[in-house]
Amino acid sequence: MGGNKNRKKRRREERPTIHPKNKYSENPPDFSLLASLYPSFHTFVFYSSDGRPRIDWTDFNATRELTRVLLLHDHSLNWWIPDGQLCPTVPNRSNYIHWIEDLLLSNIIPKTEINRDKVRGFDIGTGANCIYPLLGASLLGWSFVGSDVTDVALEWAERNVKDNPHISELIEIRRVESGENTLSVEDSQNGRSSGSESKIQFTDNDTRYCGLPILVGVVRDGEKFDFCMCNPPFFETMDEAGLNPKTSCGGTPEEMVCPGGERAFITRIIEDSSVLKQTFRWYTTMVGRKSNLKFLISKLREVGVSIVKTTEFFQGQTCRWGLAWSFVPPVKKIISLHVAGKRNLSFMFEACVLAFNIPNGLQRQYSAVDVLQSIESFFCHNGALCNLNASSFTIDISASHDHCKAILKNGEHRDIFADCEDAKDTSQSTSCLGLPINNLCFRISVFQQAPGTLLVKGSPKHGDSQASAGSKQRQLLEDWTVMLLI
């Protein structure tokens, strides 16, 4: 019992709190300094018994004023929202911006040849606060389209853009229209768009989103974006949205809730992405419940995405997850971003998930087991420990530092199908022995996604030996998974 408590405590202590590129990573907001510089904020600051300056997080006026002074003091941005609108926390929203920056700077998918240095994003439901376009434009010089549906949100988003003339030309606020001229997902699937039909399957328990357009019908013909981002309506009711008594960030029903909650809303984004495909290099969204990630990733598999990435955003008492996917074919090598220190590991990409086409069609020649056996043969040849389980379509791999070097050296010109024919007679569960020093342990899973297509996922095996795994080992995991597919 004591051991379990210690492990849980250690996981909590090691949990990353903020993205390393975040302005507040090393220097969190200094309430005392801000109170001395901004009299309007001083009103909301008090000192606890330990002498530390604090604010009342349940007071909307206090949280709004904190956001205002942080944007002004640290980002030179003029900003305000009316009562009741959703008030963002600046460090949290900066985390999301920097994660997208990581995705764009990585070599996961090819760079665009046109306007390579000019990044263009699309903020779904930008809100009156317009926080993502303001931060993206001021921090990184990105241009944005921010969409929304209510008059108040559109009016105040426009005001916040116009009040910052140094970046106003980078941001367009776009009204989401509904009516006969709006192209719906169903219209797209019936041949009124060049997009292909959505493959998402719905059950009787799934609530389908039936609101205004999100991407299809809002993105204009011929437009191209590097990414979209979204802080979706996380809840199904306002009562559910108000369950956290420790904070008060405001929020209107349009911002906070929709039938089916975030699961239904994000599923519609996935549907839209299956129509728009490579209109966006990356589709991304926040997810409020970790339990929804598995469901959403299963929907991404159904529509045939080429790659999926997830991360965790943790700040204060709030935990959110990031979900990203793309239809752009990955490049040969996937290189993780270099992030020093184990406290930042959650900002490494947690899994490498991608789809690839098998020559002549999967149904004609190769099965998931064939591919697993070929992977096993490759790693065993280089001295790693392997355990293949054909019933679960997984293979567990352990490799020492020497094995890592050998695998990367020998795998540069690896053909995943070279040994498929030779491996077909392998038994249902096999293993091969190598050196007993297991410095990297991970699992590769293979799924049949559609006829002729497999989905391959490489993920770390969690355990005490993996708790201290560095970013280099995560990079090796992603490199190997893709190397075996090319």
C-alpha cells in the first residue's frame, strides 16, 4: 500500500506543468509586481498567511483583470471582454500555441513549398477573447482566421484585433453563416465537393453534432492553412460546466456546451477534416476528458488519417489534452523535438501513429501478422529482445544502447516487406534472446484500418524503468516505427 502511494506521489511530482517554450515556464506571473504596476489589478490582490500574493480565482473580475494585465505587460497586447464571456488563462493558452509550433517545426510531414515561412492558422470558435490569434500573431508572427457565430463574440474579437494595430493585418474575424448557401458535410458526401465520403461509423449511443458549420462551409474554396486549432465546448449542459467551484472563467452556452459535448463537436471536426483533407497540414483540438481520447482516435482511424499526435497540457488545477492529426503522408524520418529534462516529457509526442499502403493490397498479399513478423525479424537480427503476440497484433521490444545504434544504422534502407514471405510460418507467440540490458522498452501494434491499409502504433511500455526515459529514447521509438514502414 505504501509503495503505491509513493509511486502516485512521485508521478504527481514529476508531472510537467508548462511547455518549456512558454514565457512563464521559468518565470510565473508575479502578482506582487503586477499589482504595483497596475492599480486596477492591485484591487484584486491579497496576501495569504504565508505572505504570498494571491487572487480569488472564483471572482470573474479578478481573473479577467489578470488576463488583461498579463497580455499588456508580457505581450504588449490591449485586450478586454464583456461580462460573462469566456476568460482565458494566458499561460494555458500559450502552451497550446507552442505545441502547434513544435508540430510545424518538426519533420513529421513535409513542409509546404508555397509561402513556407508564412504560417497561417484557423481558430475554430475564437470567442470574444480572440486569445489564440492574438498570441500566435504577437509571439510568432502567424496569420489567422478566427471564426465564431454570435454577434457579441464577433464584435469583441474585432475590437481586440483593431486595438492592436501592430498585428491587426494578420488576423481576420469570420462569421459562421447558416442557410441555403452553406455547404454541409452531407452535401460534400453527396458529390457537391471534391472531398471523399466520411467513413465515420455512429452507434445508437453516439450524439451527432447538429449545430452550425465548423470547417466545411466556413473554409473558402482554394484556401490553405497550416493548422486549425480549437477550444471546443467541453460540456453537454451549463450545470456540468459549473461543477468546478474553485475557478470562475465565465463562458456563454455557445462557448461551453453543445449536445453530445466535446465528443460530438470534435467528431464533427474529424468528419470535416475527412472532406477537406490536405486543406490543412495539421488538424488540432483541445480535449477536456482523457476518456474521450481513445474514442476520438478510433474515429481518426476510420477516416484514414496518416498520423496522429497527442500531448498533455497541465497548468494549475486544470488538465487538458491536445489531439492532432494529418492527411499529409509522413516523411521517411519522424524526429521528435529536443526537450531537455524529464519534467517536460509530456510535450514529447506520446505515440507514433500512421497509415501506409501495402503494394498490391493488404487483402491480396500481406496481413497484420505478416508485418509484425517482419518487424520482429528486423529487431531480432539486430540483437533486441522481442515477443510477438499474434492474437493481440502486438510485439513487445526491449533494446540496449548498443542495439539502438545497430538498429538505426541498419534500418536506413529497410524494406518492411522484404521478409514477410519468409516469416509466414512463424508461430503465434515467439521470442528471441539478446543482451539483458533493457534500456528501452516499447510496444508496436498493427491494425487493419481499411482494405489495403494498416495502422501502426509505437508506444512506450510504462514502468519504473521507463519513468526516466529521455527525449532521445522517445525519438528512437518514433524513428523506428516510421523506418519500418518506408
